[in-house]
Amino acid sequence: MNQPVQYHYAKFPPSTMDWSRLIPLIGPASAALARFDGTLSALRESGLLKILREASGRRPAFYVFSELLNTAEGKDVF
């Protein structure tokens, strides 16, 4: 797959899926998500990344780098 497949404007879901190409990607994708989750956890535990708003239902959590936000706002928000 050289280019991303464009599915939009009432063309999703596709009528056929090439599962033989997709199944091998599940493991690596899962591993990448786990690494990303670990990175987020490490940033939160170190105090660099703060939760601005907790996730709830379908509403996502908002994370913020506190020093960056404080610099941008020109005051201590956190």
C-alpha cells in the first residue's frame, strides 16, 4: 500500500476488504499503541504532561504540557 486509501463522501465502508493485507498489521499497530500509552503515562507521572480534562464517555481527555501552557498564557495556569 503506497498511498492511503481515501474513504469518504458516502463511500465508507468499502464494499470489500483485503483482510490478508490487514491482519498482519494488527500486531504492530497494537504494539505501537501500547508504546504510545506508555509514553503518555511516563510524561504524566513525571509531571510534564497534565490532564486538563478527564475523558468521560465519548468525550476525549485533554492533555497539556503545563510549562508550555504557562508560557503561552503568560501566567501560571498550572
